[in-house]
Amino acid sequence: MRRASSETIYDELKEQIIFLHLRPGEEISQERISERYDVSRSPVRDALLRLRAEGLVVMRPQRGCWVSRIDISQIDDECFYRLALERSALSRCRDGMKSSDLARLGYAIALQKEAAAASDAEAFYNADDDMHSVFFEIGGLMRIWRLIERETGNIRRLRMLAAGGNGSMESCIAEHEALLDALRRRDFTAAEGIETEHLSSLRNAAGAAAEANPGYFENSTAGL
């Protein structure tokens, strides 16, 4: 029971942090979480310790717990990490990609278009994750995809802050359509180039997002 409760709390808190329902720098009350889930403090603490290990929360003895601020110094590292792994996964798709996989990619793009039209950033990036995970699934690398989800909390939150600004959703969709077109033509060299440009664009969003939301970033003068 403790394990199941802890897993549920972890999953829901992580989603709230990634999608900015819990904002960077916001305090997290263990007591309120315990009351909400009708559990003791132990499973709550277990969940928070997992989130701390992923860099999503800060826990300070005798003081409390907060959602971590986005560490802008880690953005480049996370982009490099994801790009290196995703390009490798895409390369492994050369022999295994089927027409049904292309259809799944197209469906994810269609979902992104619907989400963009509704200005629903959360649905947009859920569909984005679904699309990119296909490359890892084809190559039998879903464990690697889960590592990416765990290790890229800064850029996953950054993209939510950047959503809707300067046509970011539309640009993302256009890049995905170009990527899908290259894959349909089985031009994997072009696909890898498009993917590199696509994932690298996250770095370009960091400065503007930090300027617009200084309190959400680690290098801000606002302290906990």
C-alpha cells in the first residue's frame, strides 16, 4: 500500500511540476499532500525524494520543500543529452520503421495541430512526447526514453514556458512535418539534420524565457 500510494503521488506531482501547475520556486506542503491523498507522511516523503533525485524539488531540513527553479546552466547539457540519444535512436529506425509507424507519427502531428488550435500547451507537448517516443519504441529503446524523461526536467519545463510565444507551436509542427516527410522518403540523413535543428531550438528559447520569468530560473536573484 505504501509503495502504491508513493507511486501515485510521485506521478501526479511530477506531472504538475512538468506542466507548471506547480511553479518553479513554489513551496510544497507535505502535510497538505498527506491530507489530499489520505496517507501518512512516509509515502509523501518517498515521492518527494524521487523528485529531488530528478532535480525537480529542493528539500531543506527543518525548512521545507520547494519546486526547484529551472537551472539555465543545465539547459545545454540536457539538450546535448537528448539530442545524442535521439539521433542514435533515429538511426536505428533505418531497418525497422514500418508504414504503421509513419502513420503513428502522422497521428501525433494531427493531435498537435488540434492542441495548437485550442491553445492547449499540455496536450500539445503530450502529443510531442508521444511522437518522439516512437523512435525509441521502434528500436526497442523505451528504457532510454524513460531516462530522457527523468533527466530533462529543465527543458521539459522550459518548453511549457515558451509555448505559444513567437509561433513556437506552429514552428514545432512544421519541423515535425518536415521530419515525417524525410522519413517517408527514407532520407535518414535529412531526417537527422531536421531532428538536430528541431531539438537545438530549445536552447534558443532559454534566454527569452528567463528574461520573461526571472523568478522561475535558478540564476534569478529571487531566493527561496
